[in-house]
Amino acid sequence: MQPTVASALRSALGALASSSTPRSDAEELLSRLLGSSRAQLNLLGARKLTRPEATRFATWLARRAAHEPVQYITGRAAFRDLDLAVEPRVLIPRPETEGLVEVVLEVLRAEAPRWAAPRVLDLGTGSGVVALALASEWPAADLTATDASAGALEVASANAAALGLAGRIRFLPGHWFEALGAQERFEVVVSNPPYIATSERDALPEDVRSFEPPQALFSGASGLDDAREIVEQAPRHLVPGGLLALELAEERVHQVAGSLQGAPGWQAVEVRDDLARRPRYLLARASVLR
């Protein structure tokens, strides 16, 4: 007897008992399998799964029960208004990074009279989420995105093509600013760099530490190696008054901000909270007189 959508969901809750979010996981997996939204599952409750669908759903549940992230199982992740391809070569996009995009958009709106066509650099683009969201939501922006991982750039480029944004973003291979010409300047430099200390690996959930790319997670013994490198080099690639926006660990964002307060090359340094009211985003402006 073939399961219905409703009975498949009920069975999935038991199969995913070890997950911290069994209902959310089950609904995401099944809705992706059926090509529906999660909200539509209630309307589809009496629909019977085909044998291939039931087999695939059982396989997906087993993978999730083994702690593989839902996004890698389905190959898809939602980010703001975008639906993106993701895989183990790239970090899974998170709500905190949606907030990073929002703070950049806030500055772009405020600076629109002065920055009619702002040049925006996304460092360590991964799946392309930040650059793609900004290209989609701020059409006037001139986007450049870099990554040291050739695999990540393949994923980001494919996402751009699928979303019809390939002509809006220049993708460059290289570690942070190494992909750029020495004279290139931007109104905005934005990044969600690795910010977890290597000593913190064992404290991470298994679905993070065992599946997501370590080069996108860890940043040396302090968790600050990459942030410090970006902060050191950014003034050479920002116009006077240009914005640096970083997403950082709540435990360390004030430490980085403190190092910029009063430092040559920087002004208007501030820390913003994420939606959970945790300190998350570092914003700083390049000094007008340098």
C-alpha cells in the first residue's frame, strides 16, 4: 500500500527523532521531492506517493537521520527571495547572512544620490548568495565576486545563470583581494568570511562539522585570521567613505570592531545585531582623508 503525503509525514517524524527540527526537516524534504511549497503539503495530504517517490523519500530520510544537512540532500536552499543550488563544495546559506545583505542594502539606499552605480565586491562568495541577492535587489549595482575555491565559483556561476543574473556579476578566482587588480576600487566590500576557531570544531553540530566545507568554516586558532586579513587589505580597495560590511561570530565581532576604532584608514565603525539580537555585523567606512 502506497503512503499518502500525510502518512509519509507522520512516519518521517519518527525516522527523524534524532533531529532537533524533525517536522521542519520532513516538510522541507517532502515538499522539495514533490515540487510544492511546505504550505501546500496540507492540501496534498490525501495524495499517494508513487513508488519512486516513496523510495526516494525513504532514502532522503535515512540520509537526514545520519545528520546530512537537508540542503545537501535536496541540493537546494532558499535565501531571501532566491532559490539556489547548493552542494558540499559550498557553505549552506543561513538567515544571519540574509541580515548581512539587508544592512548593505540599507547603506545603498542611503547613499543612492551619491553612488548611482555602486561597485560592490563580495569576498568569498561561496554559492554566490550575497552577490546574487544584491544583484537581484539592487539592479544599479556593479557586482564582483571572488572565491579561492574553483568548485565554489562553479556553483555560484551556475546559480547566476539559472537566475538570469550571469551578466550582472563578474566572478574571479583568488584568495580575498588577490583576484583583483591593484588599482580596483569599490563603494562596498562585503564578506561572510570563515570565523570559527579550529578549537571550536567539536562543539559544532555534527551536520555542520562533518558535512560543510572546512575552508568556509574555520579561520585559525583565534577564528579571526581571515577577518584580520580582509580588514588589513580593504582600505586599499575602497573609495573614500566606502563601506566594509562583515558577518562575524558574536563572540568576536566587538573585538574586531575595537581594533578599527581610531585606527588609520577607518571611521564610523559600528556593530549591528542580527534578528536574534546577537552582535553579528561589523560596518566600517574608509576614511575620507587617507
